[in-house]
Amino acid sequence: MNVYLREELHYRTDLNYYLFGPVRPWNNQNDHTGENLRKAIAENPFLHLMIQSGYYDGACDYFNAKYSLWQLDPSGKLKDRLSWEGYRSGHMMYLRKPDLEAATESLRKFIKASLPKPGNRLSTRNGESVNRRLIFHKNLFSAGPIGPAVFLSV
């Protein structure tokens, strides 16, 4: 990036452009986020997960997102509730209009598909009914980011 700024754009500065901020070293001690999510999906048949990521995301690459999904469900038993969508953009998928439109439509379909059928009520273990909610979580896994957008429907 620094070469591009100086040589292509002819922008001169003494400051360096850092692609990644000074966030290292990560402290992953006692980080069980991935395993906690895997258990939650396995135990709750109403929990659905969709991950959206850009192919050109340098911070949360799409392959880590797919790899994390494989690790959540190596047997394939939960595959009908896990989904991944990739887009021809980077970390901020909404900046490329076709990806914004596609991601929005994918999210609409995800929400619609994850809603219970009429007459099916969600309930807790003691029988109380539960309100459904959509959870947006950015960079759910600190040990290996799975993408810029993670949606859980419960």
C-alpha cells in the first residue's frame, strides 16, 4: 500500500499506512467461542447460522470462514442450518453495490428460511415460549475470524 501511495498516487508522507492495526498479540487464553457455538447449534434445533464474507477481505478471509464452518460440523449433520455466502468484495461488502444487493437478498432469504413454520412455537426447556431474535455478530471467532458478517437466528 505504501508503494502504491508513493509511486502511483504520488502521495508523499512520513507516515506509514498499516493494513492491519496494532492488535497483536492476540490473547486467546480461555477462548472457547467456536466450541460454544458448535454446542449451541447442536443442542438447539432452531438455531441457524449464516456467514457472509468477501473474497478479497484481507482481515477476515473467506477461507477461514469456510474452514470454521467445516470445524463446526465435520459430520455434515447440521448442514441444513449452516450457510456461507461469498461476495466479490473485501471487508466492507456494502461498498460494492452488486454485493450489497446480493448480501441483502441473502439475508432476507436466511431470515425467512429460519423462521418456524406456522403453528410451531419455540419454547424453553420449561415450556415457556421464546421470542425469536436475529443476532448480528462481527468477527465471531477471535482465534480465526470467520468473516465480516455472521448472522444467527434463534
